[in-house]
Amino acid sequence: MKTRVFRVTNPRDSRIEKVAEIIRGGGIVAIPTETVYGLAANRDDPGAIKRLNALKQRPPDKRYTIHIASRNAVWSYLTEMPPLARFLSRKHWPGPMTLVLDAASGTTIGLRLPDHDIARRIIDAACVTVIAPSANPSGKKPAKNAEDVLAYFDGKIDAVVDSGPARLGVASTVVRIKDWRKSRVMRKGALPQESFDDEQIFILLLVCTGNMCRSPMAEAFFKMAIAENLSLQVRDLEEMGIFVLSAGTDATAGGPASTHAQSVLLEHGFDLSAHRSRHLQPFMLEDADIIFAMTHYHIDAIKQRTTKKHHNKVKLLHPDTIEDPIGQPLEVYRRVADKIRDAVKMRLEEVLSHIPAAKSKS
């Protein structure tokens, strides 16, 4: 096999389409990234994976990191992303960070968005799931330029894209995110350990029964109130490390907000159509900074699901409790929404006192 060399320095170079075609067809191409060169292949082509395992001298059960071309591409592989992972992805992507997250299949998945225009263009043009482990046999130093790649793999891979030396020359930092905010660096790399400190984020959790009416409305009102106080748009809260989430003690995961809840929140300028219900789990109670419940029933249910050291985080949102409007007319929902909004106003200062961005503003 003759290894073709494509000298590419412009992401608009038409030869990128040829490179993408090779990957799509089951070939292996060494591509540049900001860290080191990687061996790009189609994850879903068994022949390509077999070749890659042989080149890397890795066992067949070893999984490879998926390389993506944009942040939005994560939703091709995940249904939900932990708050800490969402924050870190906004902060460090594109960049030298690999996130290892829980997948719906019960396994884990590695994702990386390289900070290299040509790499992202190749990944996007390939139109397949691209994996790109470092271009080196196991135990050898990763290739930092095309010459290193050819020293290892000339005649063994289909092509190499030569875009000059890798800017950093150090592998990406691999960080495992579990639950909502637990992190562990699995491999040291270009980003330091402190980059992944979970104290960078704040999580407010609202709890009701089905996570279809009260807690989604409370979530929305808190997001609007916090954003207004910090002179932000609601969509910018996550970038500041602020997460307002909701769950239900008896919820079925994945359901929408009730029709009346959506209607009432639209009257207040908030779209709940993207809401999907969550079933309350112990890790959520452990990872939240503050938890507001709608009734004493919810407080009791919460305390039964977590240890005593987390009980002091749990409070009633409103001192009179907020009863469930499910099945009631729209006017009842409006009254419940008004009560929730009043409670949010009462609780706002307390919440802001826990948010780093709010503290720095004051």
C-alpha cells in the first residue's frame, strides 16, 4: 500500500472531500489536531476498526474516542449531558479535552471536539462517526507531525494530511464525568487538573411529583429571575456555570411538561416545549447545592433517598406549600404559577448568595 500525503493548510481545500471519502469508505487517514496527529477511521466499519486495532496494537474490546465537528454533534450520541460536562464543553471546546460520559447503553462514551479547523472540516465532511486515536503504536510517543506519522505507518495507512506540526504537541486531557458533577482526570494532558473543579458550577434543583407542572414552572421562573439579576440571557446561564434543573419523585423520565404548564409559561415569555421529565435519583440530591420542594410529601421523599448530610439542603419553596394543579383548568395553573413566581422572588436572594457569578457582581 502506498500512503498518500495531502499537504493541506486551508480548511476550504477541495482535497478535504477526497480525504473524507477515504475515511467514509473504510480507509485510515492520519489527520492533524491541535494536540497530536490522530488516525481517523469510520467507527462503524468493522474492517477499519480491525486495521486500526492492529496498527495501534490494541485489544479488540478497546473503545476509541469519537471526534466531533461541533458542540451540537454530541446530541447524535447522548440524550442528556451532565451539568459539569455541559459547562466544561462550553469552556474548553473546541480544545484539548476529551469527555468520558455515561451512555444510554450502560457503557461509557468518549467525545472530543478538536481545536483545529482542518480536523473539524474533515470530520464534518466524512458524514460518519469518526474516531481518531493518537497516531502511534501502543507504547510509542504520539506523532506530532506528518513525518512522525510516516515513520510509524508509511505503507500501512491510506493517507496522511500534512498541516504542519501539532500546535500543542501534548495529548488531550481525558476527564470522566459521572452523575451531574463528579469528575476524575483519567489521563493528564494539555489542560491542568484544576480546569475540572466542580466548584465552578452551581446547581439548583426543584422537585415535585411528576416533573410535568410545578417544578418545570419553578425552574423556568428561577432561570428568568437569575438571568435578569445578572443581566444575562437565560441561554447564557450555563456558560456561567449556573444550572437550574427539576425532577419528580414519581416521574416517568422523558415526558413533556403539561399542556397547561406550557401555556401559562408562554404567557410569561418562557417556552417549556423542550422540557423532558426526570425521575428523582439519589445522585441528583447529592450533587445539587440547593433543593426546593413543593410540599412536605416531597421533602420526606427526598430525605428517604439521601443521607442526612444532604438534608440541610432541602427546603420548601413556599411556606404554604404548592399543591398539584394536574387535571385542573388553566385558571388553576395560572394561580399556581403566580404562587411559584412569588416564592421565587422570596427565595432569590438566598439562591444568589450561593452563585459565584452573583457574588463577584456584588
